[in-house]
Amino acid sequence: MVRKRKQVKQTVRHLITKLSPKSPVTEQYKTIRTNIQFSNVDGDLRSMLVTSSGPAEGKSFITANLAIVFAQQGKKVLLIDADMRKPTLHYTFRIDNLRGLSSVLVNEASLEQSVTESDVENLDLLPCGPIPPNPSELLGAKSMNKLLEDAYNNYDLVIFDTPPVLAVTDAQILANACDGTILVVRSKQTEYEAAEKTKELLEPAKAKLLGVVLNDREQKKGQYYYYSNN
């Protein structure tokens, strides 16, 4: 029971934009949201993915909180866990993972059947689903185009949480299908060479890098994230 309580506390901390919508940290997420919109002022941003160079850089909880602030703005948002190797979305939002992205891509279920409503207004969730043996192949399949087409008919914005770029090719494959890409780096952890290599790997995939989120940088006024255009 003690271990379970600790896990719940960690989940609550990650969703600060839901629990404390007027907190300084939430305001930083709103600033990131605004800058994302400004960075794509000439186009209609319907889909984006969030990735990182390596693991443990805070990518997934930043993705979840970004999805929440976009939903709080009134946009109908679909958050998709496209990390079909180490999925986390179902833990973060405490939903089941019996069906999800993998189910849709192998035509075992429709998008509508696999989506779960969150307790945040305007935000729906598509967890990973059963972990497949071939994530990269699934993400590059024609069924992904059909999934996006269906999602665009029902949502204003589709956000993908993807695996780290330097670990596998999944993010590169999805970047070609999305309108924009956000890269998360962690202060005092992500090496400059790793971030530069990540950018180089995304370029052949025709990824439109909207910007970089610096995570865990200490600020005098309690600001933990800032956004910078590429």
C-alpha cells in the first residue's frame, strides 16, 4: 500500500497544469503553448510530436502538461502515446492500456473504440495499447495516415509522445507525418553533442523543429522551463 501511494503522489506532481492552473509553473507551460503557436503562424498546426535525445529528460510529463494547457485553451486535443517500447501515458492519467495506438494500427479496433476520455475537458487520450514486436514498422504503416485523417476530423490538435531520437527511429518516422516537432532537453544532463545529433537525425525526416524546451533549469523566480525558437 505504501508503494502505491508514492506512485500516486508522483503522478499528481506531473499534472500540475491540471491541479494548479494558476501556478507559476503552469504559466510557463502556457508560455510554451503561445510560442508554439507563434512559431507556426503561417500554417495550421494540427499535429506535433514531442521527443528528446535520450531517456529521463522529462519528455513525457512535459508532453502531458502541454496537452492539458492546449485543452484548457478550448482546443479539442488528442494525446497519443507513440512510445510503444516504454509507454507511460496510461500510468500518468491512470487509465487502462488494453487497447490503444497499436490496436488501431493493426486494425484490431477503430480510433473511436480505442480513445479514452480524460478528466480534463477537451482532452482525449490514446494510450499505447499492447506492446508490438515491430513499433517502427507500425508507425510507418499506411494505417497511420488513416489514423491521422480520422483524428483530424474530430480534434483540433493531435500530440504524439515519442521515444528518444538517439535510441530508435520511431520519432524520425512520425516527424515526417506531423506539422511540427518539439525537442526536450534537460539542464545539466543532455549533452550538447547529443542535442546536435538529434537535430541532424530529424532533418532528413523533414521534421519542422518548432523549438526546444529546456527542462529543470533553476530560476530565481521559480521558473523551471523556458522555450526558445530554433
